[in-house]
Amino acid sequence: MTQHQSTQTMKPATAAKKLGVYLEATPAEFREGVVSRAELNALQTDPPQWLRDLRRDGPHPRPVVAAKLGVSISGLSRGGVTEPLTTEQIEALKQERPEWLERERATQAEVRKEAARLRKRDSESGGSGD
């Protein structure tokens, strides 16, 4: 009995998310086709120039913007950032240090601190969750 391996494909939006890039900034041929698992792996291991440029300069999707600014995606929204930003715009925000960014960074730091405390507590109690 032979087994036929079907090629796994994904929508361009899914592939863009996995690559950490803003879909609308990708080339038309990427947006209009489907991406196989093998193609995605090739893009990750040997990114073409357009992908390297997007990762370096943007525009970046919101999860990437949030990570680069050290805030949550919700924090971006609270700060009024609803559109993708370029690396240059992100760096300008870091330099300007608006009040909302400082507040959201402090909130994110508290969230990480609490998560670390809970992980430590759970590991000390044997992970029982009580």
C-alpha cells in the first residue's frame, strides 16, 4: 500500500503571520498565491531580499510592533497605535517616550514579574496548581 503525501498549503495571511511580516507589504505574487510548508521553510531558512527588507524596515504587523516597543497589543491600542509601523517610526517612539508608552511598558513589566512569580510558586509546589 502506498501513501500519497499531500502538500500542506496555507493562505498568504497565515504564512505572513508565521514569517512575522505585514501581509499588505509583501509582493503581489506572495499575497495572491498559496504557500506550501516547503516554501515557508525555504523562506525562513534563506529569506529573499524582499523578506529581509520587510523584517528590517517594516511596515511591521502589530505583534511585532508591540514586541519591539515592549508592550502588549492591547497596550498599542490604548496608546492609539492601530496601524502597522516602520522600524523608523518605532525608533522615533522609543526616542520620544510618550506617556502612554512608558505607562504600558510599566504595565507589561508588572505582568512579566507576576508571571515569573507564579511560575516560581508552581515549580516550588510541584506544579499542583493549588
